[in-house]
Amino acid sequence: QVQLVESGGGLVQAGGSLRLSCVVSGGRFSSYAMAWFRQAPKKEREFLIAMSWSGDTTHYADSVKGRFTISRYNAKSTVYLQMNSLKPEDTAVYYCAAAPVMDTYYGTYDYWGQGTQVTVSS
């Protein structure tokens, strides 16, 4: 059974940084494309960023380009989301997801973490 566990969320002031982590267990991490999504209250789940299984291809949503970075460390079955220059509108629950192929559509992803709350104060 594949499980994803996020960590690293919290409260940060506008302009600050956070790094989220997502550890994958129960599957072959190196074969999964990994992505990060977020969902704010009363809003739909939003794609943020994704990385191919090989790590050589990434895709960013315009809303986070230049501020967020994804990386993966296959030896630790972990994917990271580095978030810089945070804004109050970045406040949401952040989810990591895994799938055989990289996509921006949440329905492509087979496995999801439980989410971690990020709150950015103004």
C-alpha cells in the first residue's frame, strides 16, 4: 500500500519561506512522477508544480513560477517543495501526489498525502 506523508507546514509571515517534505512508502518512489497541489477554503484543488520520475522535467503553474521549487531525493523516497516569497494568498492545505506520469490534472494522480496546512500572515 502506497502512503504519502507531508510535513513542514506552519505559520509564516508574508515574504518568508517554508520547505515542505513528502515521504513516500510502500511503493517504488523512483518510478513515480510527483506533484504538489493546494486547496484553499471554498476553492478547487489547484495544481502547483510537478516533476517527472527521472527528475529531468518539471512543470510549474504560473502562480508559483519563480517562487516555488520542487526537488526529489530518490534515496530517501522524498519530494520537497521549497516556497519562497510567500504571500497571504498562498494560504491553503498543501498536498503531495504520485502517479506513473506527470500531469497538471489532479485526477491523474493515484496516491495522495493527508495534506499540511500553510498559513501566511500579512
